[in-house]
Amino acid sequence: MRVSEISSSSVVTVDVEASLADAVGRMLEAGVGSAVVTDDGAPGGIVTESDVLDAAYRTDDPLSEIPVRKAASAPLVTTGPSASVRHAAQQMRKNDVHRLVVVDGLDVVGVVSTTDLIANFAAIREDERRHADAEYDWLTREDVR
């Protein structure tokens, strides 16, 4: 199964100079838990619900006074839409992140999260089983022996 099959195509972006209040407003409006942070239009980080809570707790300042750049996680961990879901899960584990930004070249085309992996677990497992069965069938063909 490919990342493009389970990733969200609803991507919120926010400029690095915006406030966390701006970021949260966009996230709430779109019903998502993260925003890709851009600098001159280029993606460079991500701000998540957890980042917002952490920044608000640490600073005790209003969200309108906290710049996104102070709360965002960087560098951005990305994957391609044609990457396997298994590879995406390995990247998340290796980089200790819960979201990967899906990029096609320089374009942000989606976000895949651990929630997406869990929500699609049954389909991912079935896909893996079919691949294993096909590999077994190929390896045990009579004409190969």
C-alpha cells in the first residue's frame, strides 16, 4: 500500500512569521492537527497541536504573541506519495515523529500521520498478506526449480 492511498490531502500552511493564534485558527478551520510551516512559500517545518500546547505552557503568553517559528518542529521530515506505508512507518519511528509531510518534488501534497496508519491498519495488513502470498507463490513455482 502506498502513502498516497492513506494520506490526508487537506494541508494547512502557515508562514514562519505568523503567530500561533493564526496557525491554530487555520488548523481548527480545516479540522486538522498540524500546519506546514513555510518560509517564502517553501516548506521548512511543522507545527502540531502538541507544539502549540507546549509553547503555551512554557511561555505562559497568549498564542497571538508566540511566533510560529518558536514552536515549530524542524527540519521537516517528508516522504513521497509513492513510498510504501511500511517505509513511512519506519521513517516515523526513526525520526520520532507522528506526522510526515508528503511531497511530490517541491510541492506539498498531503500529510500522513500515525492516526492514518492506525485507521487503515486492516487494509495495510491485508495488502502485506497479499504481497507475502504472491512472493511465496512465485518462489514455489515449478518452472523456477
